[in-house]
Amino acid sequence: MDLGFRKRLSCGIVILNDDAELLLCHVTGQDHWDLPKGGIAPGETPLQAALRETREETGLALEAAALLDLGRLDYRPRKDLHLFAALTPRFDPALLSCESLFTGDDGERRLPEMDGFDWFGFDQVGALCTPKLAAVLCGRLDLEAVLARLRECATPPLAA
């Protein structure tokens, strides 16, 4: 069915560790956690957008060669996700910071898009993320299978 519009694309990285945990970012001013992800800019590839958004929202500089392409996934009626996955050693999420800012409700303050970071077990995704993102992470993807695939082709994802 042609709906007469083109879906927007958001690109991001599912960051996992060997303890079967997922790195999530707390969305400033909201009650949910999210992946580091965001819109693709004109001329960018999904991989470039995912790396940029992850760097802007967490400060992590990941190596493209270490990422597993999970493909384009249905997300919302007007938006799809193109996700990649990375396996990293467990690190202190307090070391992360978000440089991507938005204007607060007062129209003056500039706030980070993400105000917290933490590792969570796969079983916690449904309680922490929006229902749409949880459906992607726990339904369309099998995080255990993604982790197994990452372990098979383990290449250090962090840039030197």
C-alpha cells in the first residue's frame, strides 16, 4: 500500500557486553530509556549516522569495522530504525556524556538529550524502553542471538 510518504530513518547502535547487558541512555525529561540513535543527515550512510549519533549522545567513538549490521527494522508508522550492534567490555557508564543539546521548556536552557547511562539485563528492556522500542529489541531482534554473533566475530569496537 502506497501511503504517499517516505518513512524517516533513525540510525543507532545496540551496545552489548559479555555479561548479557545492554547500554541504554535515559532521555532527559522523560520516563524512558533509549538507544543512542537519531536521524540520518543528507549524504550520510546509515553506518555513518549511527556512529555520529552514538558519539554525540554518549561520547563513545566506536570502530565501524567492529559493528554488526542488524538492518532496517519497522519501528513506527512514519519511522524505521537501521540498527547496528557492538560488543564492548563492561565500563563505568558514569564516564559517558551527551553533547547533543535541545532547548528546555523554558525556551532558554540548553539540556542534553540524554541525562543518564547504565547497563541493563535484556529482561529489563520492556520495563525501561517505550513499547515500540521494546518491540524491536525484544521481538524483531533476539538480543541473545545478536550477542552470540558478536562474540563469534569479536573485534574491539572502541577507537584508540
